[in-house]
Amino acid sequence: QVQLVESGGGLVQAGGSLGLSCAASGGTFSSYGMGWFRQAPGKEREFVAAISWGAGGNTNYADSVKGRFTIFRDNPKNTVYLQMNSLKPEDTAVYYCAATKYGSIRYSERSYDYWGQGTQVTVSS
């Protein structure tokens, strides 16, 4: 059983930056594909970014965050990160990290086996 714990959320002004972390335990972290999702109030949870297993040579992003967000992983630290730059009010949401036994990029939340509890990101205008 893999446990995921996100951290790094908070309040930031539009145009600012935040870095999220997701620490994993209880599994072989490097074997999992990892993803970030978010859920804004009144909306469904949506895909944000994903990174493949191992060295994380493959990444992909939602169009809404491409060029602003970066996902990367540090396997010795069992941690995946999401660096968010040029934040906009519409980025306000609870951000979740997730792990999938499929090592490759996955976009659907149904493909993910383990989820963190989420961390709130609020971007003020």
C-alpha cells in the first residue's frame, strides 16, 4: 500500500509561484507513474500533469498549465514535485498527487491506484 502526502500549498498573488511536493511511502516509488490533478469548487477533478516511472523521461501537461507548470521527480527522496509559475486565479483548487501502477503517462484519474489527501492552492487576483 502506497501512502502519498502533499505539501506546499498556500495563498499566492496572481503571477506568483508555488512549489508542491508529494512524498510517497510504502512502495517502490520509482516503479510508479505519478500525476497531479486538481479540483476547483463546484468542478470535477481534472488532470494537471504526469510523469513516467523511473527517471521520469516522459512528462505531459494539461493545455491550461503547459509552459507554466513543471512536474519532476526525485526517486531517492521518494518525492514528486509540481513547480507552478505565473499562477492565475483560475489555478485555484485543491491539488492532489496520485500514483499509478502503469509506469507510463496516464491522464484519467481512473488509471491511478493511490491518492494523497490534497493541498489547497489559492491564487488571488
